[in-house]
Amino acid sequence: MTTTASRTKRKYPSFSFSMHMKRPDGSIQPITVPTVTRPAKKAVTLTLTAEHVQKAIDLRGVGTTTECAMALCSFAHRDSFPHVVNGHIEWTLRRAYVVEKLKGGLPATSVAYDHHESIVLDGKRTSIARLNDSYGGQRRLLAWLKANGPLDVTLRPPPAHQPPRNRVHVKRTGPVKPRGPNGAHGRYARMNTGIAELAA
């Protein structure tokens, strides 16, 4: 008599894209689109140019997955990726999620990369991701690129998760500063802040 060992179905991590749909009355409705995500296996180097940033400004592409400066740059270098790049890219503060497959016209699977690129502005180091998510930041980034030339941005495979050992729990005293939204929700919040700054 032979027995077959039971197999447990592997659970893949997911990442939700924050996207926008236009209603018939012209207003914008934010929607959340979950994707099955896998970690990248190979580093990719992109070259961000002033043309990418200027096009994003012209398209008013702050905070969008297809028309922000880094989405345009990544799609222009799509042949450098070891997988399909269809144009949707969520560029958070530390991760870039590159959509690989679509389903029904919406992102279905994505590949996760780490990034840590930054530049020095007014004596202070500022991440490209923060500049990418506001109109004022994009204008400052554009001025830097015109003055200094193209910038290489390296996307790396994310580090393997290792659970901490012997963690010491310290009881907090005093007020705790509330944390803001992270990931795609944080990017959406930064985009709205940039729109408010532009309107002012």
C-alpha cells in the first residue's frame, strides 16, 4: 500500500496598488488592486534623465503608477529587466513593485525590488522617492538633473526576511508620535500633499 504525502499550497506574498478611476462626472475614485508579488532575483540599473522628469511634470503624473518620473524611466529601460514590464510601477520609499502581468486590464502579478538612491539638495540628502511624489519635489529633481546630468538608479533584490532573535521589549514612556500611512497608501497621501502645495 502506498501513501501520498499531503502537500500544503504555498502562500505567496501580496502587494496592493493604489490606483485611480475616473467617474462619469469627472471626479477621481481611488481603488486598491492586490497583486501576487515575488522578489526580484537580479539587480537592474536605470538611468534617470531630465527628460523623464519633465515628461512626468507635463503629464501631471505625480503619484501615478504609469506617469510618474520613475515609472517613465523604468518603462524606457524595460529591456534591462529579466521579466516583462508592462508600465505599471509602484515606487514607494524603499521598494519598487514592477507589474509583470495584467488581468482584466489591472495589475495581477508584480516583482519587488529594493532601492536606496538619493541626492544632496541644499546640503541635505533627499531620497529620489520623496522627490518623485510631489510637484515641488519633481521640479527640484529636474533642476538637479539639468545641473548635474543623468542619475543611475539601481534596483536590487530585496533582502531575505530573517525573524529577529532574542528581541528585548522596552516599554515606551512619554507620548508616541503617530505613524503615517505606508506603502501605496503613503504614496497617495504624499501625492495629495503635493497637489495641495501646487494649488496654494
